[in-house]
Amino acid sequence: MSNAATAEKDLQSPAQDAQAPAKVAVMDLLPGQGPRADSPLAHADLATLAKKGAQQGGVCLQELKLLGHLVLRGSTENKEFVAGAEKALGVALPGPLQSAESGEMSIRWISPDEWLIIVPGPNAFQLERELREAMGSAHCAVVNVSGGQTVLSISGANARDVLQKSTPYDVHDRNFPVGKAVTTVFAKSQAVIRRTGNESWELVIRRSFADYLWLWLQDSSQEFGLVVKD
């Protein structure tokens, strides 16, 4: 990418001499004014669907497009890693099956040593650098996966009914309170499901399954009345 900004940070490996630090190259993946960035569902023309479709219904679907997705990995037993993450993020890493928010940023627990951080697209590269700088010598990994995922928002009085059609995971209030996040089977694919409110949820899905899952959700929502938001 011709206008990509690059930076390097010295990372000291325990197996290396202090005089020969390892080099890790990082790159801003967000295109500038040259290449056009399209969301995984750009071809679906959601703007037209939103204008022509119903304005009221039991389910509302929307793609939260072109956000920045960072995968952070490290051990919670490493105090330097935990402290560095909190310093860069402004909030402690959430525990198992939990999520956290700070302004426009959301953090989802994925596994015992993995978190998904979602921020506005233009902020991803800066946050990646801040995370690396805050970690010091702590063993960690930060990977920008923005191009491979997207986020779907599903809300409304019947949103949970659609989820119950789509996943074997128990999404009832007794098992899935606001703030919980799980990675599970969704339709014949996979999604990271996060409950954001009493009647609202977010699905992080793979780019390659975006079209299939959008069509699945459209079909599953029809009986309740579907509203599409651009």
C-alpha cells in the first residue's frame, strides 16, 4: 500500500542479547485517499434496503461497518502484560465470557489468553502502537484483523427470537445478561455474540460468511417484521 504508514518498535527477547533487540514491523492497514474501502456487505446496498423497507418491526438489522478489529494475546498471569493493557486501553481486560467498554471502544473476552478489541477504523493503528509501547518487555501479540471481520447489530423486541433460531447457545436472560460475550456456532458458521442492551446484540462475523449470515438473518426476521438500517 503506497501511502501506508509504517513504524518499528524494539522488543527485547529473553533469548537475545540486550545489544541486539528484535525488530517488529507494524503497518497502518487503513487506506488513505487512494484505494476505496468497502465493507463486507457493500454489495448488499443496505442504504437502498433501508429506504425501501419497513420503518417499524420487531427486528432491526444493521452492519456496523469499517471498524478497527485488534486481537490481543497474552497471559493474565503476567502482571506487566495486564498493567500495560489497562494503561493503553483505559480499562481492565474483561474476564471470561465478559466484555468491557470505554468510549467508542469495546473489548470482548475470546479465550483465557485472547481478547478482541473493536474501535473506530481510524483509531486502530494508533491503538496498536500504544498497546505495543505499554507492554514493555511483556510477551504478547497484537494483530490487526479488521479486513477479515465485520459487526452486525440486531435489536428489537424479537431480536432474541431470531438468535434462538440461529444458535444452540442459551441466550435467555438467566444465562446471557447484558455485557456477556461468547464465541459460538451461529447458523452453519460462527459468531462472537455480545449482548449490549435488554433488546440489543452485536455479532462479530467473518468476512467470508457475511453475505450468507446476512441472508440468514433477513430470512429469520421476516415473520417478526424486519427493519434494515444503513
